[in-house]
Amino acid sequence: MTSAPHSDVRLPTLDRLRLSSRPCVAIVVIVGAFATSDLSNPLVLALLVVNGVVLLASSLPRRLIGPGISLAGAGVALIASAAILAVDGTAAATLFPFLFAGHAGWRFKPSISFPFAISLSVACAAALWVAEHNGVDGWPWAAGLFAGWPVLIGYSRRSRLDALRNARRATDAELREHALAERARIARDIHDVLAHSLSGVNMQLEVADALLDAGRGEEARAAVGKAQSLAREGLTETRRAVQTLRQDALPLVPTLAALVGDDASFRVDGAPRDLDTPQAQFLVRCAQEAMTNTRNHAPGAAVEVLLRFDAGSVGLSVANGPAPSLPEPVESTGMGLVGMRERAALVGGSVTAGPDGQGWVVRAEVPLRQPTESDTEARA
């Protein structure tokens, strides 16, 4: 018999103690059996040696003993433990068949361990019956039928460890999926913050280069100044994005108020509620994208930001009026709106953008997560 199958999970403390104590238990049983048995009887001595060797072998790691030797050891244990139960009625020696049955339930799959336990019970009962009819004092033959019952204890421990192993694998898979989703979210955050500012800087530098070639130095200097302004804004938003990514919980209202600043009016309708961090980040990114688009496509226009808390959802709208003057053409990749829609799908929300009178409005909405019993208990 061999040790239990190697597990790829970290065992609980009690299970680790049980596994590490198996050699000690085996040694105690063997020493007790030798101390209480009649060693002058050659048959008893031989059976004690065989049972002791097999019991100690059961504590060896599985990698040291192949499956063939393991099954052969189980067969030897069945015969030797049944025989010693019949010829030696001492308390310590009678523990061998019960230990072998429990070890079989732990080490072997049910298709092997259960037939082994039944065979062991029948063999022990038969050996005791033969001993009883030959005048050997000891246990009644019916007691041998219970020798295989410890297989259920070993099997329950094996099933528990299998469940722990499967749970750990499922947890590892979930963590990997979460890590991949987090990487995708960070990529979208970096794009949302930098895409428009970098494209704007690039466009202004190209304009400045063209103006310098045309000998229009003052206009080129103004274009360079605008590029510097866009770079500063991009750096500020990047720092804000990194700070947001490092936060475990995102305070939505203060974050939006700081984001809007003096560039627009900010209003909150309804009683503020706590949102999941991904949902709050989605609304903040939508506000950033909408504010950036407003600066690029309608510079100087009045902007109104409204955060609305309803019974089952939270809505955000960023609306701007007409630009005071015709804005310069701005190259757009269209990826900002695509990124917002992808983010909305991840949090179960929605986002729309379109004209509103003479201006433009971006609307985003996320459902409020209903608290579960576990959440309520955690807060309590």
C-alpha cells in the first residue's frame, strides 16, 4: 500500500497534522503489538513483522512505490491482518486490519478500496470462525465483519481533499480571468486618458510645422502653445487615472466634482449611493471622455454634468451647448466611444451619444447592485 495521491492544494492544518502523524501512529501500533504479543510463537512473530512492514510502507510517498507494488501490498495486508486477528487476540495486534481498511479508503479509489474492505471483513470473520472452532481464544467471528468499516472514514477524507483540490483550481481559474479582465480595463483606462490628448498634441505640432514652412511664426508659436496645454491636461488626467486605479473604493461624487472643476457645472440629483468600483470607474471614464470631446469639438461651449441617483440605477449625462465659434477640425479615431461601450458591457450598463438641439450630449447608466445577505452580514 502507498501514500495518498499527491494533492496540488495546501491542506488545512488538521489534515497536514494527520498526514504527518501517520508514521508515528504506525510506529506506536507496531511497538504496542510487539510489547503485548507472545513473541515466543513463531507464527505470531512472523505475522507481526509482515503487518508492521506493510503498515510502515503505507506511510511512504506514492512516488516511491508503483501501483503494482501498492496492490500487492494491499493483498498481503488483507491476509496477514486477518491471520493475526485470529491467532493473537491482544488489543494492539487487532488494530492492523482496521488501520489497513482506513488507509485503503484514503489511498485507493472506491472501485478498489470498497472491494478490499469487503474482502477484508470476510477474511477476518472467516479467520476468527476457524480460530473459534479450533479452540483459540479471541474475538467472536462476527466482530471480523466490522474490520472493513474504517474504509468509509478514509474515503470521506479522500473526498474532502478532492473537493478542496477542485475548489482551489476553480479559484485559480477565477483569479486568472480576473487578472486578464483587469489588464483589459487598465488598457482601456490608458487609452481613454491619453488617446485624445496625444492625438491633439500631434495634430497641433503638425500644424505648427506647416505654419513654420509657410513663414507664419506667430501662428506656429500659438499652435505649439496649444500642444503644450494639451500635454499638460493629458498628464493631469493620467495622474488622476493612476490614482483611481490604485484605489480600492472610488468615491464617485467627489471624483466627478474634481474632474469637472471650473470647466463645467456639476449637479447631483437624488441621494448618493455606493457603487461597485468598476461601475464608478466606468462613469468617471465616461465623464473624462465626454469632457475631452467637448474641449476638442466645442471649445468654449457651456457644459452641464448631471449625476442622477434613481431607485435602481445611476445615470450620468454630459451635455454641451454650441461652440462660440467654429472649431478647428480635429482628427478622431472613434475609439473613445467604442471604449465606453465596451466598458458599459462589462458593468451591465449602457452609453449613448448624439446631438441635443444645437449641442451634444453623452448619457451613461449603470444598474445598482442589490445587496445580498452576505453583504448585509458583512456590514453587521
